[in-house]
Amino acid sequence: MMMLRYLRRLFGEFLEFAWQNKAWWIIPIVLVLFAVAALLTVGGAGAQFIYTLF
């Protein structure tokens, strides 16, 4: 639960930075990086169970 609160605060500060500095081009880059990180985390956790199937 603490981690979600931290990530929410971090994302909020990032949006505030982009709003103040008119850096709208950076938002899609960060969203893609977060998506890739989530896929790697989920994929890495699920990969260990594939070996037990074969």
C-alpha cells in the first residue's frame, strides 16, 4: 500500500513538472517506460512457472 502511495505522489510531481515547464512531449515517454517496466515485472514473475510445465 505504501508503494502505491509513493508511485501516486511521484507521478503527481512529474505531471506538475510537465505542466509548469510546458514539457508535454515527455509524458508519453514516461508512460511507455512505466508500461515496459510493468511488463518486465509481470513477465519475469511468470517466467519461472513456464519451466515447470515442460
